[in-house]
Amino acid sequence: MSILDQAYRNSEHRWYRRSLWALIAIVPVSLFTISYGDYVEMSRYTDLYPAQVAAGEVKHYGGSDWQFYGMRKVEEGIRPGSLPSGSVPVIARFLVEIGDTNLQERWLMCAIRLTDKAGRSWSPTSIPGMRPAKEGIQTCMSAIFSGAQKGTRIVIEERFLVPVAVADELRPTLSMYSERPNYLKFARME
């Protein structure tokens, strides 16, 4: 083996080692770059960072000022046997002062949920045999298309069907696409 062949071979091994070391750095950076956009988009559909809201406190969220007004169990006016055993209807009520009137963009995917101490959550549902809400009371989704003007105060109610055992410990949460991954977690009104 000549000196030239030996030098070529050493050079080839050196570049081979450098390439392997470069892969150790390039592969994670490439994976991060490719998946970062997916992570950002996924976080828009997930509630990750709660902002605790004290009882009676008004919090600016989704371009409007939100205040949790209270939660109540509904025990009258329900046909006997129309609900699953061990469940109770609960209504959560909010007072909202409209700030940004572009609700179709700001309140997109508006979600009010109830959560218990174990972290389980319940979404609003239709409850058979329950009277409709009074005139002027809206849901989060119906308010989006209400055409409410800046400064208008509206009442938002959502209805839930929850287990009787956890009904007294539930706390409401509020999230919207425009604000996620941040969301509001309201203290119970006593």
C-alpha cells in the first residue's frame, strides 16, 4: 500500500466519522423543525395552561370580559325516568361584556366544560325533558352569531349532565381557539 493510498484511506475515514457526528446533530434539529408546526397547531386544540379565576372576578378572554355567575343543579321539571340513574342536570351561567365584536373569529371553538378534582371533564349536552332557556339567554356557540355590539352584556348558559357524586365539586373552564393553549379555570361560587 502506497503512501498516497494510506493518505486517501485516512481522509476517507475522517470524513466518515465527521458525517456520523453531523448526523447526531442534524437528525434532532430536522425532526424538531418538521414537527414544530404540528405541535403549534395541536396546541390550538388542547387546553394546556390554566389561568385561575377567583370567585366573582372578571377576566378578559377572547376579546370580551367574562364573569362566572354561578352553577345550579336542576331537580324540578324533569320527567321521572328520563335521565340515567345517578345523574343530575347542572347549568353553568356566565355574564359576558362584549369587547371585540368579531366573535366568529375570536370565539371560534368556544368550549365551556365542567371539571372535577380528579381532572375528568364534561361537555355541554342536550337534556331530555328540560325546559328551554329563557328568552335572551344564549349558549357560547349561539352568541357567536348573535351580532352583539361592543359593550353589550349577555348571559351565557351551558347545560351539563353529570354524576350526582361530583356535582358539588365541579368547576367550570372556558377555552377558545384564539386563546389556546391558555384557558380559564373559574373558582366555584359558594
